[in-house]
Amino acid sequence: PRRILVRGARLLVAAAAEFREGELSLRALGLVYTTLLSLVPLLAVTFSVLKAFGAHYRLEPLLAQALEPLGPKGAELSRQIVEFVGNLKVGVLGTVGLAGLFYTVMSLLGKVEEAFNHIWRARTVRTLARKFADYLSLVLVGPVLVFAALGLIASAQNHWLVQRVLETGPLGAVLVPLASRVMPFVLLCVAFAFLYRFLPQAEVRATSALVGGATAAILWQLAGAWFALFVASSPRYSAIYSGFAVAILFLIWLYVSWLVVLVGAQVAYLHQHPSAYLAIRRRRSHRFREELVLAALAEITRRWVGGQRPVGTAELAD
């Protein structure tokens, strides 16, 4: 137990140090910009794939659930986005338009992979052919698997044995709310863990991906609850920004969401590489690096002015 507590404390300290550096925040801001450009094309591709399986009607509830922290405006925004996507006819775009649509979607996944590779210190990147194959499979097969899992859960809930268990008095009264809360959380953990294991160009262990996925899912729930309170207690935004208030809140929620995703990836990396804790502890801020450089230059100059022999690399490091 002591070892688990120490590793958990180290992981939290290292993750907080990485967050304090600000790189995750900057990359989250970059992903917000890319998401704004790629959201409608991504949903259009997903809508087209699900329409072939007759499951496109489930896209709006899932999007509304993702935007639930925005309050009533979130449902309205999701409805408008789905209507806009539904009016987009992929079949009439032509070859060039279709290629541009897929390129926009691929660019979003490429930016996410780049952020993950930075976290995992990946020295290599996917080739263009590998990116095309992997990203295409993720975009085309991923939505089908997600909605298939949701369908299986719904079918299992309607099974006669499950219904018989749910009808058994106090047991059913406990299981129904428990399942309604636990199953979405488990699916969220699995979705995040899949991203952390699939996208980085590195060998990610399943246990580390699951730890990062569980962390991201917990942070997602906490961030959603906090943001809902923030929206409910900030009516001044609507008074100040009028019709732009929804767009501004949407941008802030996108930033918070990507920050949660990147923090989960950082936790997965630190769980798999505990020794990175020491490297992060030794690495300081840009101010510390500037002071270090100035101290090195001062030592070199002092020796030169005093007519002493030049300082060696090892001596300078000491």
C-alpha cells in the first residue's frame, strides 16, 4: 500500500509539474483551433457512415451529452450542428471536395497524434500511408463500434433475465441508478484508453492506457460539473456578449475538454515511465534555464578576463 501511495503521489506531482510548464495548455489551445475547422467535416463523415447502418439519429443525443455542461444552450447548439451536418450532402461534393473533407478530418487526428507524440517523447512519426490507413479506419470504423456497443448495452438491459433481476425489489432499485451512472463512465474510460493506446507512435501498455483513460474520465466528469456551475452562475456573459455568449462558452469548453484529454495522456505516460518523475523534478522553468545560461556565460567570461585556461564541459556542468 505504501508503494502504491508513493507512486500515486509521484504521478500527481509530475503531472502537476508538466501542467505548470504550460505546454499542455498551449497544445490544447492549438487543438481548439483545429477542432473548429474540423468539427463539421468530422461529424459529416461520421453522419454518413452511421447513416449507412441506420444509426445516424443517435448522433444528436451523443453530441448533446458532450455539450451538456453548456446548459440549455448546449442542446440547442448540438441541434443546430446536426442540422447543418444533415444538410451537407457528401455525395455532391465531387472528388476534390470529398478529398478536402477527409483531409480536414485527417489534420485534426494528425494534430492530436502530434500532441500525444510530444507527451510520449516519440522519436518517429507515422508515414503518410500509415496515417491514411490508420486514421481512415479510426474515422470509419470507430463510430460504428461505439454505437454498436451502445446498442449491445441497450439490448442487454432489455433481456428477460436482466429485467427479472431489476424487478426484484431493493436489488433493482440499487442496480438501475448504479448501471445508469457506471456504464457511461466505463465507456468513457475505454474510449480514452483506446485513444491513448492507438494514436501515439509509441508502445503504450494497456494498463497505462487504462490508468490514463480512467483519470481523463474522472477529470471529464469533474470538469463538466464545474463548467455547468460556471455557466449557471455567470448570467453576465449573456448580458455582455449577447448572441456570442454561446460561442465563447463553447470555445472555453473545447479548451477544457482538450486539456483533460492531454492531462490523461500525460498520466498514462508517467504511469508507464515512473523514472520520468526524476527528470521532470530536475527540469525547471524557462526562467531557470535563462539563469543557468547566464551563469555559464559569466563563468566563461570570468575565466577569460582572468587569463585562466578555458573551462571544460564537465567542469561547466558541475
